[in-house]
Amino acid sequence: MANVRLEGITRKFDDVSAIEDITFEVPDGQFWVLVGPSGCGKSTILRMIAGLESATDGNLYIGEALVNGVPARQRDVAMVFQNYALYPHMTVADNLAFGLRMRKADNATIAQRVETVARSLDISHLLDRKPKQLSGGQQQRVALGRAIAREPKVFLLDEPLSNLDAQLRDDTRAELKQLHQRLGITTIYVTHDQVEAMTLADQIVVLERGRIQQIGEPQDIYAKPRNRMVATFLGSPPMNVFPATYRGEVFQVSGQSLPCPIGLQSQLQLSEGQTVDLGIRPEHLEISGLTNHTDTQGTQNNGYLTMEVNVVEPLGRETLVRGSLPESDVVVDVQAPSNWRGRPGDRIGVQLDLDQLFAFDPTTGNALYP
């Protein structure tokens, strides 16, 4: 096992930068997740660590060894792809043993490793089958097992769960976490699914447009996002963001008034007419009932907004209500109790927990408060 260190890694395709000035270090034995929207450069970073692509600039270390010019086969890393990439003419046992055979391991070692890995992944009963006889979840376990059997220094996973159905994805995610806890192999995992990132990672690297936005523990990033992109990307449903104008102790939000928390005002020293983007997560809004208010200008000054319901999504343990502020296109997501009953077109009041407000610079998106 080994740590992985990237120093100023840049990858350009002609004049386009896929990633730019990427610097971070994954300590030995930790599980790090690279997360971000499609096209942000996360898979490019993983392929460069694996040796499948070369850096235009910067240095890459595995352990203490600089590996910029080292071929993929000599880096002692194992990669699991989104599409499994199993050898269709080989049995499960032969697929698991393939990497060891390429390294010319002896037959006793191969048999012992295959048996151990198959048992840990609960695929011992599948060893004589070929990939076409397996379900998607079983094929993914074989792909994981083939990588684990090699006992590499670094384990790389490129969206390995994206082809699985929802229940199997949840089960396999839990198995992956338990597997890492047992093996302790340095692992770098790529996904666009923020739920996978939050549940699996020791540390998350949030990327957008080829640049790092924030690195930190999942709960730290969730509670203290560095900018609006991070705040709205991590969280399901995403954080609500309201364009607001400061008007002497209150914010004007789409013609409605919200009090400005004392802490926010004292930290930012807001001036009359200054604009900010206010953020609040859906779990910090509470539906206070139907309302007949048609003129919302200045009628409430206690952390209350009126919204119009657009979509109601019952999810079993809770109900997701999506709406918009009247006479605007500002979207509002609220997590309501499972027994809440409402319909599209209803006008409802929502109470905001003002202690949970965020503020972002409307131009740069950088977090201003807290």
C-alpha cells in the first residue's frame, strides 16, 4: 500500500484544459472520492494515476516514487471500470486469477488468493461460470475481486456502481465500505453521485471544470461549503438559493421580506441595497400550512416565505415539495412529513430556520457566511 500525491497536475487536449493545477495527497490506507458533474475531469485524474494518460504538466507520486514516465503495468495499481471489462471467454476463477498469472505468481498463491477473495465477496459459488451467466451485480463483484486479488498498492474505481439497479447499488456500496475497512488499501473512487461520495469517503475532492473546488471530510463540506457550486452539488435535494437585496435589517426576496440574522449582518457589514445569494437546505424549511396571501410585500418579517407548489413527490418516509416563489422563477425545495397532503397550485407558507442561512457572493459564488 502507498500514499498518492499529485503536484500541479495539468492535462490539456490541444488548447483545452481537461484538468488544471490539481494538487492533493491521499494518505496511505484512506478512501478518497473524486466527485463532480459530468466533464469535470475526475475520470481523467483517475486515468492519469493509473498510467493510462500522461500529464501535460506536474508530478505524480505513488509512495515516494515519481511515476510520470512509468508504464501502467509497473505502477502496481488496480483499476475497476464502469463497464466491468471482464474476459468473456474465461470463467470467474480465471478472471480473478488473471492479474496474478500475468505477474507469474505460483499456482498455490493464485489458488489461495482466488479462494479468499471469492469468499469475501460471496462469489465462491460462481467460480465455474462465465461472465455472460452472471447478473450485473455479480459481474461487478468479479471485477472488484480481480483487482483485490492482486493486492495492489492503490485501488482505483471509476463509477463502478452506475450500471446497477438502486437496491443493488445500495448493497454493493455498503459492501465496498466494509471491504475497505478490512483490507485498508489506499482507494480513489470516482463518481458523480453525491450520495456515494458522502457515504463512502474519508475525504471528498469536489471538482468543477477541471479545477478543485474543495477538499474535506463529507460532513465538513456539507456544513461549510466553500462556494455556491459545492453547496448546491452536495445534498439531495440541493440547497435552495435565493437572490436577495439588503434593505435595513431585512432582505427582500422576490418581493417578500426576511429578517437579517444579527450574526450575518455583523460579519458582512452589509450596506443598503447590497445583493447577496442566500442559501438554506430543504431540511431547514418547514411548511406552516396553506395561505391565502396574494400580496406578500412586507407582510411577514419572521423568517416566513410564501411559495406556490409545483410538484409533490411522496418518498415514503418524507414528502419532497418543489415550488417557486410567487411571480418569480426562484425554485424552492422543502422536505415535508410523509403525511403532508398538498397539490400543485396550492399556495403555502414555509418557515425558514434563520440560524441555518448561508450567504454567497452573487458574482463569484464564494461563501461569505458563515
